[in-house]
Amino acid sequence: KIGQEIKVTGTAKAYAGSNIDGANVQYRVTRSASFPSWSWHKWGYYPYSQTIEVTNGIVKTDENGKFIVSFIADEDKTFEKKYYPTYSYTINADVTDINGETHSNSQYVMAGYNAMNLSIGIHDLFDRKSRNIFKVNTKNLNGEKIIAEGKIVVHKLEEPSKIFRSSLWGRPDNQEFTKKEYYKLFPNDLYEKENDVTTFKKGKEVLNIRFNTETNDSIQFTGMKTWIPGRYILEASSIDAFGEEVKDIRYFTLIDNNQDKNPTNETWWFAAVKNDAEPGENAEFLIATGDENLKVLYEIELKDKIVQKEWFNLSKEQKKL
């Protein structure tokens, strides 16, 4: 855990296999940080931490060639606990034997505010008629599987009430207009982050289940075939050995490739249903719009030549190609 002393034991051996006793071991410990995959959605950016040296020094091997490197697992104070950082401490050691030959090796140790990483094996987009069983991954910071229990909740997200066009420039530091004034002047332009799925309001709760990886490391999305196509948020949570909350947040889009209902309220939406095909098979794609009377040009190109071309209209619907 962060703030505790870490001790790493090593053994120095000559190339012939004999232990190297009484030798100086020069070591160097560096630290880097990683963050959960949902950091971008939660905070609007992915934190970055530079690799820095934590400590260095010299220790001696004992009669069995063993040595111990100890250091304090300090955190990067530029990142708050809310970012859920996981720190990797890399120990590089060099020892020189009596023949003047230098032996080098490295090892890493993971530490954090939490004793566990939790993740749900779910894709960003899938069909509601597809397999509804998903893997629950609970591992310690060194990647070893551990037993844990917790809760998973899934909500349907409410789409924006109108279609916004993407901004061609960044958000201003200071808004000169209120949201009401801005919408009156620019009714289809973004005022804040209206198109950002992380800002969408939670709608209907469609799933609330508990898991225990000791008995089953998978969960089932009961009733998924009846869920309305659209965007959803999954929130998984558990308590680790330190008594700290561990969570995973996933945003996904649920589709039905046999229906004509558009899953999102956007001007243009596209998804590949089957983009790998053998000769004679068909590739399948979905296009959709939340707008009315959208004129679409559909073309197929083969060896730099247009072999098929078609115009058609879409109006608040989904179409399979």
C-alpha cells in the first residue's frame, strides 16, 4: 500500500551458478503511474505521470548471495486519490563478481491506494440478442486473480433532446452568454458538453445484481434482449482488503441490427456488424440518424473503382447495408 515500506529480495549468482557473496549491489528504484481506463470519461482527460527516480544506493550480498532492497512506496503528490493511480516501482540492480563481470536484472512491484483492480469484460458496442454473459475480473495490483464480491448496476442513458453539431473550435474559457441566450442565437451548436456521453443523465435502471468471484467469475445481463437500443452506463463496485472502494465504469451502446430504430440521437451514426467476410459472404454495416430527411450516398469501391452506387433517404431510423 502507498506509504508503506517495500522490501525486495534478490540473489546474486555467477554465470557458473555459484552464489556471489560479499559483493556490492548497486540499485536504482524508479516510479511510474497508470490510471483506470474510465479516467478519460470521468475527468475529461487521461492523467500523465513521468517516470522518476525514487531512490538509489548500494547493499552487500550475504554468504548465500542474497540481498535486500528496501524503500518507501511514496505517491506522486500531483495526483489526488480520486484518480485511482496505480504505481509501478521498477528496481534495477547491478552486481560485479570477483572476475569483474557485471550481472544486471530488474523487477517491478505494484502499489496503490487500493489492493485490487476491478474490470468487467464488456465491449463498447454489441447486439442485444448476442451472448449476455460477461467476465468479472478481480486481480491484485500484480495481476494475480483474487476473490471479491460486489455490485453491478446498469442504467439506460437519456439522449440529448435535440441534435447538436460538433464544434469546430475549442470551448471558450469564459462564456459571454447564458445557455438560454446561446441556444436562442445558435440552437444547434454545443454550449458545453451536450454530446459527451459522460454528461448524459441516467434514465431507467435495467440491471442491479451482485457478484462473488469465489463462486462465479461471470455475470449475466438478465433480460438484455428486451432492453431498448441506445447508450448505457455500467457501474461496478467492490471493497478491497484495505477497506477501500474499487470501481469500474463502462459506457456501451446496445444495438439491434434487425430493427430500424436509431440507437443514438445524432445526425450520423455508423457501426460495423460484420466487416470480416470470406469470398461469397456479405459484409454488414449499420447506419442511423436522429435527424429527418437525411440524404445518403452509398458507394462500394473495389480496386480503385466504384462498383456500386446508391442514393437513399433516412429519417430518424437505422438501416442495415
